[in-house]
Amino acid sequence: MKYLLTATLGGWILAALATWLLPLPVDAIDLQRILDPPGSSALLGYDELGRPISARLLAGAATSLAVCLLVVTLSMLIGVPLGVASALLGGVWDRALIFLTDTVMSFPGILLAIALTGMLGPGLVNATIALTISGWVGFARLARAQTLTLRHATHVQAARALGCPPVHLALRHVLPLLLSSLAVQASCELAGVIIAESTLAFLGLGIQPPAPSLGGMVLVGARYMLVAPHVVLSPVLVLLLLVLSVNLLGDLLRDHLDVRQRLSAPAGTN
């Protein structure tokens, strides 16, 4: 599994770099090769317009990587400060955050993203905004729950007694202890964002054609499933490997950062 994780994530990053640094023939139409199967000229064959599927998969994977990193980063930047601040301040601020998070979580995440994208309009930027609005809640709830426990710790109580300002208290005494939990949460959110972004593209609400996207390729390839199954199987398998590798990354991070599990492991084991 570790080799699968390393190979998939490494290939994902290399695909993004290749797409951003080198021009790929993602829109090179060749009417003589429409729906041609995989062969020596193209490892994964050609699509309904004679475009190489491998090049379009690389570009689509790069788009998914950019969207995932941006959405998770923005969600953390919004959710973590709100969660920590509400737990430290308490009172009406804490109740307001609880009400807001409960309201957002009352809607299924993907349905909320679809509704927001439908109101904002299709496009990659609007899809990113919609996924961020529906994704910051998990970080806020996690940061709040962890901070509620940490604010009673000895070092936090001592800092309060010494007159430490709230901002300094959060940055120096609380946030460093949240990093391990936030890293695991971020890896879990990545997999969800990959699926959500592909779902929006599949519904026509994400990145618009002719720009390649994994969800859009699945949508188009489904029309030719019986005559050219390679057109739809390729993006589906790429999505499967991406989500599986990110989930494995989350498991490895959780096991590595879980101090109690490492202490309870038998001597001589890694």
C-alpha cells in the first residue's frame, strides 16, 4: 500500500508540474483517431474528438490538485481561527459559531456545493468558492473541540494568569498542539474535495469545456461506454487511485502522529 501511495501521489504531483511547465496536446483534435483504442501512439487511446486521453488526464489531475489544495487551505484559514477564537472567548461568540456550523451542516455538503455553484454560476472559481463555504465547518468544529480541552491545560492556565493576550495565547500555546489533528483532518478533506470537484464537473458546474477535468471526462465517456469503454474507464480509474492514495495518506499520518499508539506498540516494531 505504501508503494501505491507513493507512486500515485508522486505521479499526481509530476502530472501537475508537467501540465504547468510543459505544453500538452490536450486540445489537439485528430478526426482520423476518433475513439481509437489504446496503442503505441497513445497509451490510453483517444476520445470522441480524437484528442489523446493521457494528456487530458494529466491536465485534469493537475486541475484537481490545484482545486483541492486551494479549497483545503482556504477552509483551514477560515475554520481554524474561528474555532480557536470561539473556544477561548466562549459566551455569545461560542454559541454563534455553534449555530452557524449546525446550520451549514444541516445541508449535505455536496448538495450545498451544488446549490451555491448553481447560484454563483458554473466555473472553476465559483466551484472553489462553493466547496470552501461547505468545507470550513469541519476544521472549525475540530479546532473548537481541541481548544476546549487545551484551554484547561496547565501551561494555558499559567499563560492566562501571566496576562498573555488572547492572540498570543492562541498562536503560541494552542495552535502548535492542534497541528497533528489538523493535518489528519486536511488529508481526509482532500479526498472529499476530489470527489466533490469531480461531481460538480460531471454536472456541468465545474470547469467548463474544452478545458479537461476528470468529472467532465467521465460525463462524456459515459456516452461511449459500449463502443469505446476506455474513454470512461481511464478517468474513473484515475479518480479511484487518487482518492485511495489520499485516504491511505490520512491513515499513515494518523498512525504516525498518534503518540499513544506508538508508545503502546511492541518494542522493535515501526
